[in-house]
Amino acid sequence: LLRIKEILNRIDPDIAFLPGLEFCCGDAYIFEGRLDLGKDKNDALNKEIGRIKPEQVILWCPTCLAHIKTMGNTSVKWVSFFQFCLENIDKLDFAATEKKKKVTLHEPCKTAYTGLDQSHRDVIRAMPNIELREMPSGISCCGSGGISYYKENTINMITAKRLREAAETQADMLVTVCHYCQELFDDINSHESLQIINLADLMVQELD
């Protein structure tokens, strides 16, 4: 989150910050079957948003974006952190050098499949030092989604397959957006040449 705040401060130092642990979207509780608690958390978040009356709310987590777009306050503009960055990309001065970093992108299923957030490639392309190498299968699950969460060894099989595909692009880095995806990749990554990095961390590295 410190990386996120650093980037946001470069765009606009007056952006307010709501901690996610206190103001949760509720999706994690709904995933566990605790529907009432999930709704209570979502209602509390919307109440706080209503009190502040912002023009827009920037969401760090793709799961939050997917959840809130269907259950949130429709009078407020909800955008992902990377959508906001792309809208203000001219305020971010990325360094330019002759040597390029080769990266491949793993998108978060919930926002990529639904079309809620298509900003990530354009953010990557805005960084002059970065060369994007696509994985042949395109959008794919990291292993944590849906029923695979409850099937023994299924997560590791799906995650390992995705990591192999990333390594085969001969990229230096596998860029993630979702923290769930990154945790899984970090846990079982056996490819010494492949670094797992969040897109926000990559952006901070590339800022002048």
C-alpha cells in the first residue's frame, strides 16, 4: 500500500485514504458463506463513502472492483487504481534508458473476463523501459478461483501451469495485479529466472 500511496501522491497529494481492513467490501466473507457479515461490511463501506461524498473512489483490489460494481453506491464513480493511473499517466514521469525489461502480464480474472478493467496493458506500454511479452493463452486463472479452491492439488496444478507459460515467454518478470494471484505465484514459483512483481511495484521502480 505504501507503493500505491507514493504513486497517488505524485498524481494528487490531496487524495483521501480509507484503510481496507476497516472498510472491507465484504467479498471475503461472502466467499466463506458468511452472507450477512459480508453485507454488513459492504453497507458500512457505502455508508462511509456516502459521508465523505467523493467524486470517485479508487479501488486497489480487483475483487473489490468486481464486487462493488454490482453492489456498491451507483451515484459514485468507482475506478481501479490502474484505471486512475492511466487517466493521469501524463503526471507520472517514467525514466527512459536503453536497456528494456521484458515482462509478461497475468491479469485478474474477475475484472479482465468481465471487461471491468482493461487498463493494465496500456499502463505497461506507457513505461518506455518495458517490453511486454504476451502469454499464448491470454486471460487465465491463477488457481485460486471458484471450485479449484476446494479441490486438493488443483490450485498448485493450475498455478504451476501458468508459471510455466510465463517462463516460456522468456520474460524477466511476471507482472501481477491481484494480491491473491501474487501470493500463489510467490509460494510455488520454481523458475529462478522469473521474478514475480506487482504492477504497482514495477511502476515505482520505473518512475524518474
